[in-house]
Amino acid sequence: MTLANFFHMGGYAFYVWTSYGITAAVLLWNLFAPIVLRKQLLRELALKQKRAQR
């Protein structure tokens, strides 16, 4: 079995590698989305608190 055969996946390479790519994208989204949303929420809360102090 050569490396080319491994990457070809018996003719199913497009489907296999696409599914791996989609899975990786979803996992990365699940990792970074909460971080971004938390930062956004903290900025909004700080802005509201600043407005309330005026």
C-alpha cells in the first residue's frame, strides 16, 4: 500500500477528505465561537456599565 493509495481512499477520497474537513471546521467553530461571543458580551456589559455611571 502506497501513500498515494492511502490518500486516494479506494476512489472515495473526495467524500472522506470532505467529511474530515467539515468535522475539523465544526470542531474549530465549537472551540472559538464561545470565546468570541464571551469577549463581545463582556464589551457590551462594560459599555452598559459605563453608560449607567454617567
